Amino acid sequence: MPSDAVGNGALVPFSGDPPALYPLHHGLAPPISRLAISWSRGNSLRLSLFAGAGAKVVEVKLDGEDPEISDAHRRRIAYGSVAPFALLQSRRSSLSALSRSPSPYHSDWWEHVLQYSKEIASLLGGPKLSPTPIIKDPNTIVKTGEEPTSLKAAWELMEIFYVDKESQAWLPERLVDWLADYDCLFTSTLETIHSKLVDFQKELVNIQVIEEDPKYWELLSSALSVGWLDIVVKMLRLHGSYQLDQLSNRELENGLVEAVAIFISKMPRLCPESAAAKVGECFESKPDFIKAWEKWRSQVTKLDCSPFWIQCDNQRTREGLRNLLQIMLGNTESLSLATCNWIELYISHFLFIRPFTIGIESMHNLAQKCIQLKPPSSTHRLAGLMIGILGESTEVVLAECSREFGPWLAAHAIELFTAGSEQAEILLHDDRYNLGGISIVELHRLVYAQVLSSHALTWQIAPIYLTSCMKQGMGLLENLLYRQSVQPNDVLLKNIEICRLYELDHISSNIIKIAGVHHWKHGRKGAGVFWLQQAQDASRLDRIAQQLFDSVGKSISHESFKQWEGMIELLGSESKPAGGLDFLYKYRDFKKSLQQVSGRKSADAARQAVGSLILLMKNSSTPQRFWLPLLYDSLKLLNWQDCPLLSVSETNLLLNKLQELSLAKLRPHHTEPSLPPDALSSIRLALATNLGRAILDE
Amino acid sequence: MAKELLNLDSGTTCTSWNYSATRLAAGSLDGTLSIFDSRDPSSSSLRSTFKSRVHEGNIVKIVWVPPEYGDAVACVFADGILSLFEEVAEDSQPLQWKICKSFGNSSNKVLDVQFGISSASLKMVAAYSDGNVRVFELSNPLELRNWQLQAEFQNVIESVSAFGKALCLSASISWNPQKGGSQEASFLIGFNSNTSELNSSKVWEFDQAHQRWLPVAELALPEDKGDQVYAVAWAPNIGRSYEIIAVATQKGLAIWHLGSNPDHNGRLPVERVALLSGHEGVVWQMEWDMSGMTLATTGQDGMVRLWQSNLNGVWHQQAAFEPTS
């Protein structure tokens, strides 16, 4: 590529990440001589690969969805999130209508968003794992049950920071809980305390004297450092000195173990009363908490300086317990040793070094410090999200959501960002030229709607997201509907219904037109005409009428009449006749009454037939080339024996038509109907006779 | 990530999906046309519903006729003939594919063909190897047999002095994919030929008042006008105030913005917003997704590449697919 020739820097350098490269396994014998591409609905791309010995067609879905979530679960989430999303949108629009302000920023707006957030969170996975381990088995330290998903962890993290205004005061404590629930997720890229505990749990049955195992003490300090107090207390009670046969020999040792366990279970926590199930003492107000915390710390310090330690002759127990005290006293080195990664270290800082931390800026600085202390080898997606949130950059958070968790999260989480920030509201809702005139919110909804559109089971909910997009949603919806197949019939009816719902008349008429032509061409003439009438497609109906004339107009035999009479019946009497079809109705009526005349020879029937004839001849939609055959068919009426059936004026009308016909013959493209050669003269004669008799009668 | 939909016979040279991606037409070296249908729209499994040798010689390209005109395809053959085939049931006969019309001859080959709908009638634009562009109009919306030549012109925008006999290797046509609306029909065409005046991509718009096609924009910088064009693609517009068009030449893949307000000469404002490198050599095909936000391309390097614009309006390659056995 001679990039120099381009000059003026127009060649876009790939500044960001290099494009993702995906292998496309095809199983054909190479080489591939040619490729063909075609987009299906949404972001499903169909590829054809041509090789010497064959070719293959494959479909690639470019949805970038979270691989942790199964397809069925993803669909449940997609369907479940429709109602909360739609409710929030309607609240948003009614609020902004009420306040006449473009921004729905409102003092209690966050409460609506919180409700939305809770409903969405409930879709993402079952209830949180119980923080208390199962008591029945004293050897069960950590519960390994249903694996939580990163998607739910991400959602909760954003809820903590952006939505739940009431718990802002105990934000650090909520992060402690968050890590307790989701530490296991980091195991994929980082070493975690959770995974170490799970491993230790497996070994537990084989360990004879637990307090002699260095891992026991290591894990105690780890669990304590991230505040899993219940686990620590439980593990401490597994200490050998609690066993009845040993209690008497190890009274002092056991007293120390129990003292530490009690201190741990009495650790003050700044959290709401509702979280009382937690181990530790909860304080809702900060001054109470600070007072209690300082008292607790001074007691821990006192224990640390106690002379009993010298008397404790079990070295491992002594060192292990004193290390736990160091953690409680916030010894930086102990915390660093006890934690496995920067997030755990970060949480331990909240618990033991800066329990009064408040303000996102200082939280961000602390995170930076922890990353420096324990630099990660690779960034876990949840860690990336957390850094984005702490960095107070909505764009980064949104980019992380979209890149790492897929379009569903980006489209739904965007609502959380605006819960309390007018700045975010402006950033996300302002239209941008670079995006083709849409806002970031709209962009993410469109992208998500594309994902929905590419699946047969989810495209039906795409319109709900598209109609929430003010600028380009309807355009995309039109393209989506246009690309739906018109068969089978239920799909067609569904499409028409969606068009009706969103007032997309031109699209529905187009879809119906496609259906009409499809039926017509596939030999289902009646269905074809029905749908073309629904589409009010005058030009095609006129052509169909022409074709009908061509096939039925020439002959008046009863056989052919039956053939196309059924056709006319199919058109139905209610549907609005368009163009030439109007003529066919009248023609049918005329033919019917003419048949009755030949059957019963009644004058009434004959008068009716004459009425139909006059209607036909007066009607401008009756093609000229039919005039002569019509008159020829009516000879019997014109020559009616008993009395003249046509009045003077009626006879004159018909004579005028004959005159017009003789003029038309001079024009080019005139086609003669196939009638007997004497047809014209016998009509003239009959009309003249009728005129004479009518004049006499009148 | 990739799901296999269908295996095709050896000798298959081209495929084309219909508007709803439920029918696939495939063409072969020996002139066999095959049609595969989905059992129902929600399933992706396909079964063969038609297979017949329709021509002596290779099918090089298949294009579906817009569905408003039935189930029909246009096949371009290697010998330059263009034939239309339609699926119809006539006079209580079973449903079958029938040829309705042929165009072109071996001395003046049809290189590309695309259909568009303007003023409620179907138009077919065909590019010929002598550098001519012909626009045909369907006279009866229910019959694909009768076409009238509406216009014939060369792909030049300035009145130029006569040039020698043009020899064109390939051409690429793309209609403005807008549906309905008041906008006049327009399409885009570029050539890969030995005549530089013909090559650059130009936008042609139908002038209703004078019933003629007029060039309204040229998508090439002054120094690039002679560059051979490999492929063009007009993006669907779901609400932008400007059009987006992709043009692939030997210099790379250019993304153009096309404004809607003509100047005093009737020319539309154009701006090249990106020139991207990716495929080395010829670009075979470019396709926009239905939102007009992602462009898929494939070319001589055997790769499929996806291109998008980021939040700052900077176009970049988003992903690439590399076929491996």
C-alpha cells in the first residue's frame, strides 16, 4: 500500500487496538479461491467460501456477547429486561413533560432508576450466596454453589456507585460485600483468596493437626484482610486447642485463640442495621462507628502487648494469632502479604487502614496506589470496570461495558449513569455529528437492537428499543421489517401488526405488496389479489385486471365464465375495488343476469341485464375493447320480442359508443376483438330497430 | 462463532441471498443455477429446491430482483450475457424457474447489474465492457419479460474530448438504498478500465423534469480520478443528514460523505473522511449492514474485514476473519 501517495495524513493510522483477528474454520481443502459476503438481519454476516473441491456457506454472529452467559439465559435476560426498560423510559418522558425540562434530572429520579436496577439485577442470576457458611458441617469453610456471573457483578458494582444514593455513606462496606460475593470471578485471571480457600477446603480432611499447617494461618490472615469475618471465626474454632482432650493442656493457648476470635466477631462495621446478619457490630451513624472503632482498636492494641504471648508455647499459634492482630491494627506489610491481588489489597485498606474513607477521588487515589503495590499481569474485565468507575469517566465505563460484556450491558447500564449526574446526562444524551447526529445513548440502543434483530427468537423485541431512539430508531426499524420474510402467513401478520403499532404505513404496504406479488406469481391468484388490494397497489391490480380480460374477455362461453367468476368472488365485495377490477365486478353482474335471461326468458331478468349493460357502458373504467363484445353478448336483449327494453336515451348512448369505436379503429395499436364478421352490422341493426320501437313507445 | 449453513458442490463460483436471507441462489462453472430455501424463517437449515443448467458457461454473478417484483434473479455469465430467471406457476403448472429475458452479447459484455426502484417502477442498471451504462425500465410490474431502454450513457462527469475504445475489466454499481420518500432515485458506478475518464465512481441521479440521468457527484480526489475502481457500496441511511459511500480502489478503501444540497452546478458536496488500508490488492466485494454502521469487505488477500467509525468519527478496522481449514 503506497501510503505516501495519499499524503495529507488522511490515511487513518490504527492508533487504538489492532483489529481482532478471528479464524474462520471451514474444513475445505485450500486454497480458498473466492469469498462472498452478505449481511442478514442485524449483525449476522453470511459468508460463502469457494474452493476447488467445493464451497461452504457459514453464518457469523458478530454480537460480542458475554461468553459466560448461555444462549437461553441471554434470551431470558433480553425478554426480562424489556419491561423495566420500557417502564423507565415512560417515567422519563412523563417526568420531563411534567417539569418541561429536557433533562429528567429530578430529586427522586434515582429511586426510579434504583427500582429498574434491582429488577434487572434479579434477571442476572439467583440470590447472592449466603455469607454464612453452612453450619451443619463444621469443616465447610467456603460454600461452593452456583457460580455468580461477571455480568451480575458488573451490574451491582455500577449500582453501588451510580444509583444507590442511600448507601453512599457506607460505600466502602458495600465494596467489601461485593468482593465477598464475587472474589471467585477474578480467579480466571488472578490469584484470589477465594481460590486458595477452596483448595484448602479440599485438603482439610487430610490434615491431622490444623494449627501446625502454615497454610491454615496464611489463609486466616487472608480471609481476615478482606473482612470475611465469619470464615475467620469458624476457622479459628477448628484450632486443636478447642478439642476436649486437649483443652486442659492448652488452656492459655485456647484462651488467646478465643480472645482473637471474639475481637474479630466484635469488629465495628459502618453499615445499615438491616445488614445485622453480618459478623461484627454494625453502626449506622459515622460518629458512633468512629467511637466504637477507636475503642476496639485500643483493645486490640492492648491484647497485642499482653504478656500472655510469652507464655504461649505453641510458636505457630502465637505467630499466627499475632499476625491476625497486625492485620486488625492495619499493618501495611501484613495486609500486603495476606492479599493476593490489588483489589483484595484495596478492600483490606478500607477495612483496616482507612475505615473512614469517603469521596470518590480519594478512593481512586487509593486504587492507584494498590495497583502499584500489586501490579496485575493482566486486567480482569471487572477490574477494568472498577478503574473506569473510580476514574469518574463515563466514557471509559461505557466502553468497558460494551467491549467486555457486550451490547446488552451497554444499552441497559447507560440508564444507571444518569441517575444522579446532570453532567453524565448531557454527555450521554447530546446529539453528536460524529455519530451521524445521534447521542451515545441512542448509539448503544441501536447496536443492541441490531443484536436482537439477528436472532429469530428476539427480533420481535427490537422495536421497543428502536422506538426509544428519537433520531434513527425508526429508520432501522423500517429496514428490519423490510427484511422479514413474507411467509409463512403468521410472520407476515406479525410484521403488519408491528407496522400498524408504530404507524409505518408505507412499510406495511410494501410488505403486503411483496406478499401479494409472491402469491400471484406462485399460482395463488386469489391470495395475490387480496394482498395487492390491501396494499392499494392500483398499478399492479390494473395489470391483473388486464390479464383477466385477456383470458376471459374474448369468449362468452359458460366454461370460461365459471373460471374467472370464482376469481372475482375471491376479491370479496368489501374490499375496495381498484382500477379495472371495478369493471370486473360489473361485468360479472351483467354476465350473471344475462345467464338468467337465457334460462327463464323473463322480462324482469332481461330488464336487470339491460341495467347492468348500461352501467357497464357508462362506466369509464370499462375498457373500450370490451364494448363490442358486450353489445354482441346483448343482442338478445336488443332484439327482445315483447317490447323494446332500452329507452331512446339508452339506445343513443350505445349508438354513440359505436361511433366512438369506429373512430378508435383509426388509431394505432387498435386490436379487433375476435367476433364473427357480421357482429358489428347485426348490433347496428338491432340498435336501430330498438330505437325505432322505443320512439314509437314513448 | 461461525455456524455452517450449507455445503455446495465443487465448481460453485458465486452465491447470493435474497432480501430476507431465506433463499440462496448459487451459480456454477458449468452454468448451473441452484436455489436453496430455508424451511422456515426461524431455521437456518436450507434445502435445495431447484437445480438446472441454465447456460453454457460460467455464472460469475447473481443478483436478486427486488421482492416487489417476485422471486427472480439476474445471472451474469462469463460470456457477458445477462439473463433474468423467475420462479412462477403458470396456468396450473407446478412452480418452476423460467428464463424471462436476456441482455448483452459476447462482444459487449455485461459486467455488473443492480436493480433499483424509482418513481414506482423497477429500473435495472447494467454496466458493459465497452464502458457504457444502460438503464432499463420494466414496463409491466407483473412481467419481467418486457424492458425498455430508458437511457444509455458513459460514466463521465465533465464533457470530455473523445477517447479511444474503452476496455473494461469490471464495474461496480450500487443504488442508493433509500426506500420511498421524496428523494429522486440515484445510483453509484465505478469502472476498472483502461480509460481513466470512465473509472472514478460517480453518482447518477434521475432528473424528473428532463427525464434524464445526470452525474451529480464524483467520488475521487483530483489526483485519483483515473484510479481503477474495484468495488463501491452505498450505505443504508437510517437518519443521517448525509450519505455514506465506500469506494475501493488500488489506493485503499475510501469512505465518503455525500451531502444533499447541490451547488449552482447541480453537484452535491463530497468529502473523503477516511482512506483505509487493509486488503492488499483487489477488493472483491463490499457490503453495508442494515444500519449503515458496519462495512464488511473481502478481497484478494482472502480475508473478510469489518470497518466501523468510532465515537470521534474516525474509521478503523474493527475485526478480521481469516479462513483456515
